[in-house]
Amino acid sequence: MARKKSNKKSNIFNIMSEPEHRGPGLNSRMEIASGLRIRAVRINGNSLLLNSCDVQRKQDIDVKWYIQGGQRASIADIGKKWFEGQITFPLLVDRSGNLLTPIRQIFEAAQDPNINISLDTNHLLSHINLTAVDGGSDNNKLLTLDNLAIRNLTVSVSTDKQVEVVCDFYGTIESRTNSDYITPENIPSYRAITWADCDASRLSSQMRTISKMEFKIENTIKDFIFITTVEDPRQDQINFYGIEKTKIEASYDEFLRLGMEADNYFHGGWKKDENIIFDFGAIRFLSRVPLFQVSEQPFSSNFLIRKSKFISLTSPVHTNPQGKIIYFAEEVIWTFVWEQFVLIKIK
């Protein structure tokens, strides 16, 4: 039987209107964010465009089972509250080749984790009061995260890629400061650092066959919780947190070819005054005494890639500030080669 043809014209475009069934809360009146609102944050008051931002409030919330409650949960266990998360961004420099101010501040805080970082973002709504007292969902605020420490910072680059920075935060809110950050302020002209800007070297090698390198600073954070009396101001945030240790490690890949140096294969151990430098264009990382793991040198039908990894040690005989690992473009590295008693100036 033939199908009757409809005279009604089809339209692939639907006219937007008020929804017939409204969702709970403000879902039916939500505002769709623009690209600038998604990418822009403020670090210590300075604007920075990101590739991603995921910094959220965390809290341990569970239930307890006791005999009086039988086989069902009887006690609410509402634990500590803190903030943590991650941002990623390219390594950006201005017209003069200097790092943008917020990126420089992030690197300084990673090297010295006792420096606090503040973060303004439109991605986070928070409730700073006691969750056990007020468990509602209609009184959150857009607040500034003003007491953050950098837990992990990773800088990596590979062939024909941009330098990428991954930064993990951990901390609290100290003061209830409203954040109303809609669009970024005027950001100076910048460009992203790429593989072509990067270099690597060590005392006994120019490391010209490097195809990938990564530098990482890991700060181990310990938080503390104190029981307050009824008269004291009460909150469920952690009261204090401190830095237990800082671990600095790096890794690099190099392809093997005929005629390359035969001494690059590390069989493990520390190499005093090896002075490995990873140069990411506007920022350099120096490891004077690297503690190497055994290099991996797998064989495959493609390029032969050797993978090396080391942890950076410090020594009290160093002339530079103890533990200094990061150098910016305008800084000069002075270091000793103790076996030869030679003072080296690295620009």
C-alpha cells in the first residue's frame, strides 16, 4: 500500500522555549558559559588562560554502623573539608621572552611550597560553614581559594610539541572573600614555548639526541585536625597543613644512532657535579647531583629509544642557595666542578 505523503514541511531547527518540565533548583535557568569563562582564572590576582581547570572542594562524608542501629546506618560521619585539584596550561612568555607573571609565581611556589597561592575561578562554588549544621544547597558562594600549596608540578615537552605544565593544588579557604571573575583582564601578547626553544645538557654530554624530557616537583603535604571547644569558632576545614618533604625528579628519552656517545647508558647511582640542565626556553631546571635509576634500553623495529630517570640530590657545599633548582631567563647559573676546581658560568 502506498504511503501517504505529508504536506507538513519538516524543520531540523527547534525553537528554544521554556521547558515543559522544570528541573530541581536553578537547573532550568542555568547560564551557558563562554569559552573565555571556561579558560580564564586568576593566580594571585593575575589573569591566566588555561587548557583545563578542575579544582574542587573535598570532604570525607560517610556513615557508621553501631549495635543500637542494627544492620542499618545510625550515625553520620562528616569529616574534614579541604580543596584540591589540577590546572594545565602551556608555558607562555611575553614579547621580551619572560614568563607571564602568574606562571612565574606558580614555579616560585613549587620550589618553595611555604609560599601560598590564591586562585579565582568561576568553576567552584563553596560553602565555608559547618556541613553538619547546614546541609542545604542554596547558599553556596563563589569564593577565592586563598591558601593553596602546590602539591605537584610537572613540566614536559616532546618532539614538535608545546611545553605543557600540569599543576596540582591542595589547601583551604582562610577568609570569606567573594570572587566575581567573569572575563579576564588585559593579558599581554604572548607565545607558547615549543620544542624548538628547548635544550638539555650535562657535564659530560650535550644530550643532542633527546626526544622527550620531563621535570617534576612533588611536595608531600600533611594536614592536621584539632578538636575545638564550643566557645571557639567552629569549622570543618583542616586547621593547618605543612610540607613534609620535597622530591625533585626528571626523566628523558633519547634515540640511539651510530656514532653517539657510548657513556650515556646509566647503570644507576649518583653522579656528583654532573650539572644536568633542562632548558625550557624561559625557565631552566638544574640538578647538580642526580641519583640515576638504571636506564631502560628496549629493542624494537622502530627507533631505539633509551629512557633515563633520576632524582635530584642537594649538597651543603653548593654556593647557590640551598636547594635552588629553578632558574629564570634573567638569572645566571654559577656552579663548581669540584674535581677540577673550575667555576662555570651558564647563561
